[in-house]
Amino acid sequence: MTRGNAAFGDLGRNVPQVREPFEQDWDFFVTKNFPFAERYGVQFRADFFNLFNHANFQITNTTFGTAPFGIYDTTYGNPRIVQLSLQFHF
């Protein structure tokens, strides 16, 4: 049965669907201030991008009935990145 360009299928209710896992990307930072001589100070900062180094996978082939159907073989996003900085305030 078609209506315009849309086609309605005959899939029953409560049938499992092909879904990709959700993306996990935890960013975190820590700072510490070291004041000295009333006007001056140093700030240390550590930034963590993708803190837990979680791989985000995506399904490349969603065509049912083919050999690679539902195989997670590609990742996207960045691995864990750590950035350290030191700032002098005056």
C-alpha cells in the first residue's frame, strides 16, 4: 500500500528494530589556583575530552538479508584527549 512517495509496510507491533547505540562523550576539567604576592597568581588546568575513552560505533550496513547486516565496524569521534595548561595572572 502506498500513499504518495511513502510506502507502508506490514511489520507487526513490538518487533525489535535495528538501532545504533547512543553516543557517550564525557568531558571533564579540573582547575587549581595558586595565588601569591596579592596581585599575582598561577592557575593550573587539566582538560579531559572523552574522559572514559568510550568508542562510539555506528552500523555501516542496515540492509536486512545481506552478509554484513548489523555489524559495527566503524567508529567516529575522538579518542581520549588530555590538555594541560598553566596561566600566569597579573
